[in-house]
Amino acid sequence: MKNLSFAAGSAYTALLAFIIVCIDNVLKPHMPLGGGNGFTYIAFVAWAVYFFSGCTLKGGIRAAIGYVIGITFSIGIMLLAGALGCLGCFAVPTAVFVVVFLVLYLEKVPWIDLIPAMFVASGCYFGIMTYVPDAQFCTAATVEIIYGFIGLLFGWITITGKGCIEKLFAKKQ
């Protein structure tokens, strides 16, 4: 029965991945950037963030807060790097040093202490800003928040649904 339960849980998770890709197919033509290419990868990355945030609703909320903070601090890095342009090739590294130093203090603040989520969000944000033509601060943030929150929601749906599947199969034993 355990093999059947595992197979059902795997099929359920695969179905959720299928649904995320379908959601992307619907959303991507309406995104303010990306030329209709979609951002499924952000949803999948955020889905994984839900798992390393503890697989709980509280962890998911902390991850969502971390996403917003990560994006905000990424914008701060870009603005600070621009202001430090006189440093030449050291402008961005200096801005990163200053902002990351400050971000790490958030580890001491309840509910906004999930530093890995901030770094993941920041990495995705810098990816958009670097590789998506015509990306602006607000459009990149909007796209990442939409897809990031979809991924976090699907993390919660995965854990909740797999719990139901396990209970269903436990009753049959």
C-alpha cells in the first residue's frame, strides 16, 4: 500500500506541475514584460522555497515576506550602485556588500527572518533585470511577485494534498 500511496502522491505533484505550466501559458501574454516567454521558472523556484521554509503556512508567509524584501533590497542595490558610479567596477560589489550586510540583520526579526528566501528572490529579480529586455523595477517586481506567490501557494497545496492522500491510503490499510 505504501508504494501505491507514494505513486498517488507523485502523480498529484506532477499534476500540480502541469497546472503551473498551464497557468503560465494563460498569464504570459498578459505580463508587462518578457514578450510572452513566461516565467514558470520563478514559480518552480518559489515552490522549492516553500519546502525549505518548513512546509507550513507560517513558513510560507515568511517566504512571501522574504520575497518582497529580497526584491526591495535588490532595487536598493541597483540604486546604490548607480549612486556609487564613481567607484567604477567596484560600484556594484560595494552596493552588494552594504545591502547584504544590512539584510543579514533581519535574521533577528521574527516573521522577516527567512534570509534564504530573500536571496532566492533577489537572484530571480537580478535575472529578470539582467536578461529580460525592457525590464524596469516595477514590471520585474510585479512579475516576480505574481509567479513567486503562485509557487509558494503550490507548495502549500502540495503538502496539504499529499497529507490528504496519505490519510486516505492509511484508512485503507
